[in-house]
Amino acid sequence: MLEEVQGRTDTLIFYEAPHHLKKTLQALISVLGDARQAALGRELTKRFEEFQRGTLGELAAYYEENEPRGEYVIVVEGCGEEAAEAVEEKPQDPKALYEHYLAKGMPKKEAMRAAAKDLGVSRRDIYNMLLEEE
């Protein structure tokens, strides 16, 4: 889902529970990049309401050292016009698509899973295709 919105110029808004916040920030970084500006709102309209602003990388680093508490709203800036035009089309060849995800820093297993999902096939099919090409 994040890859579908990575080139959008609109502001992105996500709601997240505290026990998922760290993983969500890492997922946002892996697809949108760690330099994208964002704001986190915690416990909106409640006694302990607070806001943090910074890049996705800065916010993720903060929550690696501080345990998230409360419900969060994550607001992420939209992609700039130039960057939106530069968002590439993903390759349709299984091996190229797999390598595309590896280049983004995904572990091999996740890269196979993502390639399989994009192509509408099973992860085993991707694995077998990669074995055949070796």
C-alpha cells in the first residue's frame, strides 16, 4: 500500500497503536525515505496530548530510545513534484523486481514476498524462477 502512495504529492495521514508505531515508522522509511518530513500527534484531545516534528528518520530514532505510549496520528508530507515524476515504475520481470526490492534494502525473504505480491504469484513461484535463472 505504501508503494502505491509514495509518489503522491498529498499529505499522508496514518493512525497507529503504540505497539505498532516502531514497525510502521520503519515501513514508512523503507518506502518513503528517512528524509521525508513528518509530525506525530499523541493522545489527541486528551490530557497528555503532544506533538513531535522532524524527519521520519529522526522520529524513528527517538522511538528506538523511548517507548511509545498512547494512540498516534502520523502526518507525512507529500512527495515533491520533481520526486513524484522520478518515482519509477517497478519492473515486471520476476528477477528484476526481486532485485529492485533488494536494492531498497529489503531482506531476501521480504523481497521475494513483495515481488510475488506485485506479480500475483506465490513466493514459491518467485523462488523457483530465481533458481531456474541461476
